Amino acid sequence: MQVYDNHIHMRGGDSDTPEIFVEKTAAAGVVGGNVISLPPLSFREYPETCQDNHARIDQVLAFTSQTPGFIPFYWIDPNAEDAIEQVEEAKKCGIKGIKVICNNFYAGDCMDVWKKVAEEKLPLLFHSGILWNEEPSSLYNRPLSFECLMTVKGLRFALAHISWPWCDECIALYGKFKHVSSFTGNESFRMYVDTTPGTPPVYRRDALRKLYCSNYPIKNGTIFGTDCTSNNYDTAWAKFWIERDTQIMDDIVANFAECALPNPYGAHNRDGLEDNAEGLCNAMFAENYLEFVNA
């Protein structure tokens, strides 16, 4: 089984060489994924790592040019005066996706930027859920704050961390997106759920069980990630979550009849759950990621 890691951060300070990074990811069974640039100057969680925009783009491009299977994502501040120009420049330079954390603004405040991301056909990865910084900022990252994105034609985006601790809200939002797209016949916008922890181990089984047994067509909507760093990729951490999620998928399939109630509006939306866990794992660990970044 191939595994792609949708959520790898660059950090400041000492860093492994690209060669060592690839060795560590391979040891975890990870064959590719996204490497996210250093944060913009306005994101002060790691102020010592902040660089000007061109330097951040150059750094992540240089790193991923030496790591086959891994692609560069660029972290932007969508409130910057030149945010739209940054998206255009990033695409021209070879950036393959955009990363955003709404640390002091709502997603609805930046609709023009999301329209530009969609126009450039770039995937958009949002932090979602509680934000572990030193400011009262988590309110900007509740999943329903991203409901406005359904109005952006052609946008494909992922909410990371299953929006922990608002996992139920994230699942409900995913259901609405799928309903609206099927009801209107408009498949131009697409939401994915990035399962990167987030979820503490004790909550993991419950979150994934609810997600997959929601009666929403989720099989093709989940993406795996670790939140590891490119500086010192944590092989043990990645292996732990890969193995735990695989076991949870086995349990979900084995006990599907117990966890999925009949849909009062129609038949079960089994979405592959009656088959085997291998298909669900292949979708989450590889197939959906490749669709997210290449569509």
C-alpha cells in the first residue's frame, strides 16, 4: 500500500538534508506528499523562521526538487495587499498548492483570493479546528466558517485535522457540500477531509467511525497526513498513525452494520464499506491525495 502525507511543514533552524528526509519517509512507508513552506511574516507563531515571500518560495522549491514524490505548497496570508499576486507568482514559479491558517480572520473575508486560487487550479489546504498558538484564534477555524467556499466555482480544498474538536461539524459540512454538488449537478467545487491529527488517539476511532458511517459518500473524500516536519521527519509518529488508521478501517468495515443506521431518505450509502478495508485505505492514503493535488 502506498502512503502519501498531505501535511508536512518546514521549520526554521537545523534541517535534515533532502536525502535524509526521503530515507525517513520511506522508513514509514510514505512515498510522497506535500511540503509546506515557512509561514508568512504575519503568522507569528514561529517569528524566527519568517522570511520574505520569494525566499520562502525558493526554499520549498529547492527542497522538493530533491525529494521525488513530494511537492511544494506555499503558505500565504490572504489578507496581504498582494495576496492575489502572490498566488499568481507562486503558480508561475512551480508551487503546486496553497496553505492557509485563519489565525485572525474568517475564510469569508478573503473570497477574492480563493477565487484566484481556483482560477489557477491549485489545491487549497486549510487548518481547521483548535489552533495551538498563543492567541484566542480557534473561533476562526470552526468548520462551518468555511461554508462560504461552496460559492467559489472550481475550488478544491481540504480541512485539516478533521476540524478537531469540531469533528461532527466538519462531517456535517462535508455532507452539505456533497448534497449541494449532487443536487445542482455542480461538481466544480470539492471539499476533502484531511485526517491529520488533531484527534488525540483516544478520540481517533470515534471520529473516523462517525466520518465513514455518516451515510455521506466519504470514501473518495478523505486524505491522510501527519503534521511532521521536513526538518526531522518523525518516522515513528507517521508509522503509528498509519497502523492505527489501518486497524480502525478494518474495524469499521467489520462492524459496518452496527455503526451505520438505515437512511430514512433512501437506501444505505455504503460507499464501499461492505467490501473491504483495503479499498478504503488505498483511497485515503493515496488515491484521494493524488486527485486532490492533480485534478
